[in-house]
Amino acid sequence: MSDCYPNSPGADLVVALSSAATDVSLIVDRAGTVKKVTLGDGFEGGVGWRKLVGMRWADTLATDSQEKAVALLKEVVKEGRSSRPRECNQKVEGIGSVPLRYSAIKIDRCDNVAVLGRDLREVSRLQQRMLTAQQAMDREYNRLRQADTQYRVFFQVASDAVVVCDASTLRILEVNPAAAELCDETAEAMRGQSFTELLEPKGRGAVQAFVAAVEAGGRPDDVKLTLKGKVQVQASALLFRQLGSALILFRFRRPHAEQSGPRSSRLLTVLEALPDGVVVTGEDRRILNANPAFCELVNCANEKQLLGHPLDRYIGREGVDLKIMLSSLRESGSVRNFATVVHGAYGPPQEAMVSAVSALDAAVPCLGFSVRPASARVGEPMVPITRSAEQLRQLVGSVSLRQIVRESSDLIEKLCIEAALDVSHNNRASAAQLLGLSRQSLYSKLRRYGFEELDH
């Protein structure tokens, strides 16, 4: 009797043992054809597994697994021992692709091989859940890192002095550059100090009462404090929690009255709250001060972002409007309702009306500008063209539409030239720039509409 499968008792024993210990066992002959399929207890069955019998085993695997099957069988037949495991995707009709870890062992002298498979679907699901969890953790970490970066940026560029302390000990944890400058120390030197060390000894008792009111959940009014160096500040505080610890955020700002008397303080308060933009420059047209309305108008977060920049960057058509306004300021000392444009950091320019005043003979020479967006002008009269429009209306029926359109275009062009000459105080070069024309084109149109006669 032949000792080759299926007549070999040893082969039957191997098949029986492997079936009990694995999820799937295949008997594959020397040509790589599946001779028998046995499923372990509790393993998902189906007609599709039986259809593997008679097929070349490598052809029943996914494309990326076929070379692994060929190598596995060759390794067992040549070396006559069990192979190292390989992970393959088994295609089964009615089920789909099943991930299995296959190993193989030679069962007789005829090179028949028992291929033993362990189901990896549960492992694959666990790996997928782990991957999903890892990706969620990475996304959350990136979100927290981005939030921390934004906080750091805001903290560093804030114009108000900000100090963060531990609520129980008042030890300083964080200091922004504005606070370090106000206290005339470095941020590194201030970290770890007690908050009370920043104050004059006489004011430390008031701070303790202030902190107690904040910790009790109240919202006390700002308190006046004196920092070392006799610097007077208004202080506010906010209690918050982070990682189980209670922290207090102190914010300092200098009171307006520090550098001015009562009347000046009231005036500064009004200018700060004014809905129109107000900006002050030096003789070189570089910005010295700006109110919040102007900062908002040019899309800047605060006044510090504007200081030292030329006003030309934000107001006027390049090389034209400010020159005209400055010329008028030198002659009359003020300009009223000058039509121009305002350039913001984002978006297109917007039309605006600017009034200006010169204070070059003051103790600190400066120029002041009030800027109102064109959208804020309400109730201004339209350009009085009713008479000319009525004349055009009377032409209907007597001349062609093309002639009427040409007449209308000439009327609009003439009104625009008049406006440009009026704004530029009859400066022909500036008027040409305002209209976007060359000087030769402007002179030609001036002769056409009879403006040259005004010079005689």
C-alpha cells in the first residue's frame, strides 16, 4: 500500500491534529493544487471553502499573497521541514478576503503538504481600532499644540501687561514682554518671584484683600497699585483653573491721568471711544498714535502694530492724496472732508472722507487726521446733474440712442474732470493721477470741454 496521502496513516494523523489546533487546514499536492479543506471548530464555514478543492492554491489568494504561497510550498518541499509563517489574504466565495497566518508541513514522501491557517480577522480588527485611536490621539495632540501656539502668540504680543500666578502661593508662573518692560525686569528673572515682590511695601496689604475677593468668586473693581519704581497702574484679576491648579491672571495698565490733567484725560477718553478713526503723525508722516476705530479700519489688532509706519501705507492713492492734503495743510492749516481711500491689511481699499489739522508749531510738532468711511456718510446730496439729465431726456425721439449715450458719457467725463480739478486745487498733474490719465490725455480733454478758457 502506498504511504502517500490519503492512504498514509501518518498523514491522516497530521491532518487530524492540525484540524484541531488551527482554524483552516489545506492539503496541497506537489503541483500546488488543493486536495482537501478542513475547518476548525467554531470557524465560520460556508460553501465557498469547499470550492477551493481542485484549484491551484496560489490562485485562490489575493494578488499580493500569491508569491508568499509559492515560496512557502517551495520552502517545505525542498527543506523537508515546517515553514516559517506567512500572512496571506485568502479569497473565499461568499465571504470575501479572509486574513490568515499560514504555515506548512510536509506530510509524506510524495511532497503533499498540510497548509495550516490561523484566522487573523479579530487581530486585524484590534489593529484597526488601535490605528483609529492613535490617529484620534494625533489629531487631538495637534489641536492642543496649535491652541498652545496661539495662546503663546497672543500672550507675547498683548499690549497690556499680563502676569499669571499660582493662586495659593502667588508665585509668578508666566510674564509677557509688556509686564517685564513695565516692571523694568526680564521675564526670566520675574518667574518664581512672589507677586507681592513687584509692589511697593505699602500696597501689599491691598493686594491680599483683592486676591481674597477674587478667590471668593467675586468680581471686584480694578485696584490701583504702585509697582517698584513708583509706577502707578490699574490692576484687574481673573481666577481660572488648569490641570487641577487654581491660577490668577493679573492685568496691568497705566491710567490715562498719569500723563495728563483732568481736561486732557477727558479728551483722550473721548478720542479713544470716537467711532471715527483718529491718527496722529509726526512731520515725517509716521504714525505716533491711533485710536481703536482707526486700528479696526485698517485691520490692525492694536496701536502698537501701527507705530512708526508711514501714513501713506494706509491712507490715499499712492503718491497723490496725501501730497494734496499736506499742501493744503501748509497753506491753510486744515483740510475738511477730503475724499480718498483707506487701505486695510486685508481686502480691497474702501472710500473714506478725511479731515486733517496741522499742529507743527506745538511743543511736539504733529499732524492730526480724522477718517470716516464713506459708508458712514448719511444724507449727503447727490451730484446735481438734474438739469443736464433733463436735457438728455428731451433728446429722446430726435436723435439716436447711440448719440444720447455718447452725450451721457461726455457729461459724466466732464463732471469727473471738474471734481478732480477741485480736489487737486487745479493742479493738473495731480488731477491726471486721480483720474488715471496721462497728462497729455487730460490736456486734450480739458481743451475739448473748454476748461482751458478758465485760465485766461
